[in-house]
Amino acid sequence: MKLIFAGTPEAAVPTLEALISSDFEVVAVLTRPDAPQGRKRILTPSPVAQVAIAQGIPVIYANRIDDAVQKAIDESAADLGVVVAYGALLPQHTLDSVKHGWINLHFSSLPQWRGAAPVQWQVISGATQAGSSVFQLVQELDAGDVFDTRDWPILPDETAGELLTRLSVLGAQQVLDVVTSLDSGTANSIPQQGESTYARKLSLEDGHLNLSLDSESVYNQFRGVTPEPGAFVLFGDERLKIIEARSVADEEVVPSAITSVSKKLYLGCASGSIELLSVQPAGKQAMSAMDWFRGLRQEVVHVS
């Protein structure tokens, strides 16, 4: 089969690379336009575009499917579309324009955690198991029939970023297995069953650690928003970003405060605490949490 691949971020790259290395032909790649990166805001192709360009695969850049984009999709003469984190909706006429439709890799066990941030919300919720699903793309959000669902353990200290990286590699083989079954005519899909949950896109404020919760919940929140949008507490009127932390449920310190105990730094929660390893004060580079704390010359620092 000839494939058209739609994806944008780094999490989509393993699947694209797996398809390129397979016996199938990737005839075109659909991705979001170049975006400004770094402090100098230099326009940079998406990670998916960079792989496609290096492999000589035609790239279609689009934030939305207009007539010109649809024409390019039609001219690719693809038999199947494969989507991993493209970042924009495909209208019904686009879904219908490819012979076998479009399949999507989603990082949850559908119908749980439909939406833009399934990995992050699974971690924030305290789940010990994550999922990945390959399903038929339809107009309703993440609601199509499922070809394959697999479950994976979430490691105790794994951040959302680390989990997403791992799932993107594991999911690449899952997609390849489904494409192979579609090509051979052996694929089976089933309607989604059970209650759905929604994983909305995280905002900056979702990174504000809720210190009125117990230490386990705060640590799950930290892991779920790391590296994006980033965890923080308020130190006065400024954000203190928490870069690295460690779960320490039994070290009781002053709640909603940062305290040094035996040369370690703890952030107090409603019950228990988490250990701070690396922080980034406003306007400064990331640094050792203890180095930051020593510079304040205080025994206890209250935060919110």
C-alpha cells in the first residue's frame, strides 16, 4: 500500500521512521508549517518534516485542509492515511478521499482519555498503567472503531515527557502491525466500549502545584506537567519552576513551604512532602535546588 503520513512533533517520528523502513511506500507527509524555535525564534521545520525532507519524501505543510492541500493529498494517490499527533482536524471529505481512510495512533486505551493530552492526564491521575490505541479516524474526537489496544506500565518516577517518548517507540510497531493487517485484509476493528474521559490540552496554570493535596498527588501533578507546561510554585509574586523532584511521602515539613532538612530540600504538601532537586527561579537558568535555597539565607521559605 501507498501511505500518506500526518504528524508534527517528535512523538510522531518513530512511527514515520518505522513506515519508511517497512515494505510500504510513504508517498507524502502532511505536517504543520515551520514554527519559531529557541530564543532567536528561528523558523524551523517540524521534527516530522525534517525526517521527510532527509528521505526525499514530498511534504505538504498545512494548519488546515484547504482546496490546495486537498489537491496535494489527492495527487499523492495514497491508499491509507496514518496519523500521529498531527495537531489539526481532518474534515470528512479528507477522510473519505483516501481509499482505506485514515488510522490514528492515540496514547491511551480508548475511550479513556480522548483529547490532546492523554499521556499527561494519565500521569496526573496517578495511573500505574498507560495505553496506546490504533483506531479508524472519524469526525468525532478520538471516537472511531479500534484495531488494536495495548497496555504499558507507567514507571513510578516517570514524567509525562519520558512516558510519551517511550510510548511513541512502542506505538510505532503497533501501527506497523495494523497497517500490515489492513494490507493483507486480516484487520478487525471493534467499536469503543465503556465510559469516555477527556484529556484536554494543558494550560500554563495546570503546572501550578496544588499544595493543598497530599504529597503523592502533588508528585503526580509534577510528573504529569513535566516538561510541558512545566511545574511551578509561587515564591512571592514570581514563579519558581520545579525542574527535578523526587517523591518523599513520609518527610513531614511545614506545609506550603520549602524547608532544608539534613542537607536536602523539601516542598511541604498538605501531608508529606516532595524533595526538590533542581529549580529555575524567574529570569535565571536552572540550578541545584539547594544552591538556590542557600542564596536566600532563610531556614523556611513560604510558597503557594
